[in-house]
Amino acid sequence: TVHTSPGPTCGTFSHLWLSLIGSEGETPPIRVTDGNSHLLPGLILVRLRLEVQTRFPNLDWHCSRVEVCRLTKGQGSDSETQVFLCDRWLRPADGDVELRWRIFVDGAPQCVDVNSLSELGPNLLYTQKPATNLYYLNGFTTRVESWKSFSELEMIFTYSAQQNGIAFVKAHWMEDWYFGYQCLNGSNPLMLRQTRHLPPNLSVTSDMLRPFLPEGSSLEKELQKGNIYLLDYEVLDGLPANVINEKQTYLSAPLCLLHLNQQGQLLPIAIQLQQKPGPHNPVFLPSDSGYDWLLAKMWVHSADFQCHQLISHYLRTHMMAELCCVATLRQLPDAHPLHQLLLPHVKTSLKINFGARASLLASKGLFDQAVGSGLETLPLLLCRGSARISYRTLCVPEDLRDRGVDKLPQSFYAQDALRIWDTVHFVTGWVDLYYHGDDAVQRDPELHFPQRFHTRAEVATFVTALIYSCSALHAAVNFSQLDFAFWVPNCPVAMLRPPPQVKGAVTEDDIMSFLPDVNTTCRVLMALNGLSQPAIDFLQVPLCHYKEAIFRDGAHRRLLEEVQAQLRDISDAIAERNSQLELPYPYLSPERIENSV
């Protein structure tokens, strides 16, 4: 019995031919009809082939599975059914998809080598939900002029602030506690790091920071206690800035010290806007004039936007997913258990990444015409970001512990990330279904490249890291970005004036003159809105919910039922916590996490 998947477009007019390959040979192709066919015993493989009917449309066909009834010799009434899962699109001719590697940026993960989406074939495509709720901003994309005042920003974004839940950002973006909150729970929670020693190029002294520390304490004591945290954007140092609307923009590579106070708040206490200390690179403090300090924080947020988009978002989730997808499709057979587990988490990456390289990251695309880092900096930043990724940074418990943010009371990202990681580690149970000992892992030649896995635990942790990066991490850094970037001063995508070299010279009008032009702002916001839309294709389902047939049989189904029950408990716990917070953190609630990018 051959099963067509449910759905209005899954059927075909073509003839279907089936061959069985077994231990005693291969049957001639048999056309599948409503009648019965008796075939050879010793079944191992099934081969399917479509043949177009004359004068009928040539349609792809989505096959769910093939069930072969094995008859016991001499006893026609007894039979055993063997199921061959397919769950993919098939086409009458030219159905093979050739996947090769291409270098997108030297020093960064490679990507798939295709020149059009059609080369990917139907199994690697999906449908994206169009973003229309910010389409009215398209009317501002011809305004090549600066924002005139905060009042103008408030007038234009009043409606959208109500719709997108960013009123809180607009109300609190100037406050120091909210700056620290965003380091922990904003769209880029991957930069903050505890430090026990000050960077040698940060020109601060204990006396300089004493007013911002607890009475009777000192910088040295707070460092020893683990209460000092650092944002270091050294990865941006020396990179060229973009030219937008024929205006030179500017990048900085700031260092920012933060202090964890006795109330559990993380507060910025010093900001140096460039890496190299000197008389024209002052350290800004909370005691400076209000606009000096505000502008310094805006420079940090602008630097964070560049790192967030290209490193935390594109590199750490999209490029990682594509790397894993191509490697899985090239190296692991369809029947391999890790192929079956990984593919739902990575297969959508090829289409969306191809689209990003063809539009957002291409000449005359968004980064070229609207973002401060621009196309010249893009390959350099991806290369530097890749060099700073280690295996430990992909493993959530180790990464949070190494950065000293795993136990911070206000780090809701860290709390939820650890819960999700522990649940996604159901991969251990999946691995144990197929590898009955560590020696079985070592004997699997398809797992070794050039490093080797030695234990089932190593395989499970590696696969967990990949799944987390493609699902939960992507949810945290992608679906949050519009909320924090929509109020433009909170997240300047480009800065139109150079970093200040002296203190005491900044006014409100000066603040506005640093912000990107109206058309630049609106182009970026519409793009972020589009990226924040969930997909509507059946391939995109919540975390650890699968529509592939492999997950429907006994052992696999029981394993997933346990995982899904744990995820429901996590959702309930997050909902309960968020109900008591003035500012909820919803981005890692499991029902909001998609299986892939």
C-alpha cells in the first residue's frame, strides 16, 4: 500500500512504479494499482519512480509511506507488514538535487552552492507568512532626511507602539536599569560576561567608579565578588563604516562596565567608546551630563545591533543551521537516525539563507543601504565572529556558566534557556534507541569527520547543541528584535556622526543628529518585522512537535510524548512567572519556539 500525504496539492496524475530490493535480488518495476501484487521475500529497500501520463499535468507527488505486506510462505492468511517511511516530494524526472559547498565569506561557515531556489527542489522549500502590519512605513522610505525631534518619532510610531508591545521600551529606554536588563534579556543576550579583571585598555580607576558602588566597597572588592560585568565589542575595532544616503556613518568598538547591585539590578557604570585609550577617548560615567551619558549608551546599543544581526543572529543560528543541513544531506543517508532527527530542525535554513544572501546581504540590499556596518564590513565581521565561536559557546550550560550569567536573578533568558536545553536533551533517549553502547557509536563510520565521537553522550550533546541553536536560540534573538529596535533611539542601526571625543557638548538636538535618516530607519524596521513573522508551511511547527512519519511509531512516540509534556510544564511555569512581571520575557516559551530558523 502506497500512501499519499494528506493535503490538497500532494497528489499526482503520474503513473507510479515500485521495485523492491531484497536479499535475493530486485523485482522488476511494478506499476502500483488498486490490485494486489506478490513480490519477493527478504525485503530491504523500496524504490519508487513516477512516470508522467500523456496530456496530464506534471505534478510533484508527496508520498507519506509505503506499507509492504510480507506473506508467510504457505500460509496466505498470516502476514507481516513492513513500513517504509518516505515523507517527501517526488517528481517524475530530474528529481535529484545536487548540493555542493560554496564559500560565502572566507573564515566563516560555508553555505550551499545554488544560484536559484528551484535548484533546492521541493523538499527544502516552505512558505513564509507575509508581513503587512508595518506596511504603512513604506510611505516614509523616500524621506531622505533626519528625524527632527523625539516628538516626531513619538507621533509616527504611536500606532505601532500599541500594536507591537514596545511602549515599555519607549518609556524606559533612557534608564540605566533597563540598559542592564537588555544585556540579559534583550535581543542579544550573548555578549555580557562576568569579569574578575579589568581589560588593560579600559581607562578606569577605583576612585572614578567609587560613587557607583556600595558604600564601603571598592572596585577591587566588587571584582572579587563577581559583581562586575563587561560588554566588549572589540570585534568591531577598526572596521570600516558604511556610506548611507551619500552620508558617512560611523562605528565604534565600545567597552562597557556594569555592576550588579544589592537589589539584583545590573547597572552600567562606565563606557569607553573606542578600544584604544587616549585623551580623545574619554570614559563616560553616570555622573556626566544626561545627554553625554545617554549618547554613550546609544553607541553601545548601536554596536550591539551590528554584532547581534551578523554574529548572534545570522552566524550563530542561520549559518550554523545551513552548515548542519548541507552536511546532513550530503553525509548521512536518509535512513540514518540522526538524519531523521536533525532534518526537521535544519531543512528550512537553505531557502531563507539563500534569500538573505540574495537580498538583505547583497548589493543594494538592506545592509548595503541602511545598516552602519554595511557590505564592506560584513565579511570581516563574520570572519571575526566565527573565530570567536567555540564548542562551549554552543552548549548552553557551559556558555552561561563561563559568562557568569547562569544564576543572575533577572536573567530570564538564562533561566529559560537552561530549561529548554535540558528538555531538548531528549536526544539522549533517541541516541540510545539506535546505539546500544559507546562501541556502536565508534563503529558508525558516517559519524566521523575528521574528529570522532567516542560515546553516546558526546553524540547527544552535539546534536542537542545543533537543535538548540536552530530553534530556541533563534527564537530568542530573532522574535525579540523588533520589540527592542522599534523605538529607534534604543537601537540605532547606524550613527551619522562620529563618537564624541570630549564631554559636555551634547544637546537633545545633537542626539537626534546621530540617528539614521527616516528612510533608513523605516527600511530596517520593515525588514525586522518581516523576519519576525512565523512561517505558515506545515514544515514549521513548535519545538519538538514533528509531522514527519518517523516520529509516529511506538518508541519514538513515547519519547516525544514525554518531551512535549515537559515543554508544556515549562510553558506553564514561564506563564506563571511572566504574570508577576511588569515586563514579561516570553521569547523562550516553548509554544513560541519554532523547530528551525
